[in-house]
Amino acid sequence: MFFLIKYREGEYKKESKMSLASVYYGDVWGTAEEKLSSLKNRKLLELSEQGDFFDTIKPRQPFYLLNRHETSVEDSEQWEKFFDFREDMFHIAQIGVQTSRDELSIDYDHTRLKNRFEDFFDRNITVKELISKYNLAKWKGN
């Protein structure tokens, strides 16, 4: 879980210079139910008064990572190398699978889904039959 609370000293005053916001990091360990119960039964102030829950972190340029680890120039160089590698490995950037026909390509029943896909690979079924059977008349791919 990730919570962000934005507050800067002087933000609501007409001061020429506002201070930077403080960033705190805390962990709650356990199952989802245990985490939710822990957060539900305690107030944020109580968590901060425990002293060991929140750590102040200082995100630094160029990535402003929100973690407890110090970032250095070497870390930044490794990060840059990773992205260079990623671009070499993945020539095309995509946002994920886009089906345009979720009802056709997604199903909770494995057998029904498998049968639909097999229809598309069956050379005995024509494109017109597929369009009719799966209501693809408005599909841009036909």
C-alpha cells in the first residue's frame, strides 16, 4: 500500500519561498487482511509516535525515488544503463495487450476460451462465419 500526503510549510501563506515537503516512508508487514486491520485500528499519528514506523527519506535528483535507500551517482548510472539495455531488448514500446474485443478474448471458463481460439485457427471456418458467430461486424480488422 502506498499513501501520499502533501503538505508544505507555508503552502497556504503568501510567502515568497516555501520549504520543500518532507517525505516519510513506513512499512506494514503481513497479509492484506493483517495490513488493513493494522491501519484501520491505528491512527496515522499513533504510527508516527511509535518512532520506528516512519523514516524520513530525501528523494534526490534525477529520479526522486521514494525508498529508504540512498541514491548515488553510481546508482543513477546503473539506472541509465538499464534503460539503454531495455531499449535494445524491446524494440517496440507498448502499453500492453489491446484486444478491442474483451468478450471474445477474455473468459473465466478455460474451455470456452480455448474453443473460441481454436475456431480462429480452424481453416474450415471462413472469416465471414467467424464475423457472424462472434458478432464482429463492426470490427475494424475485417
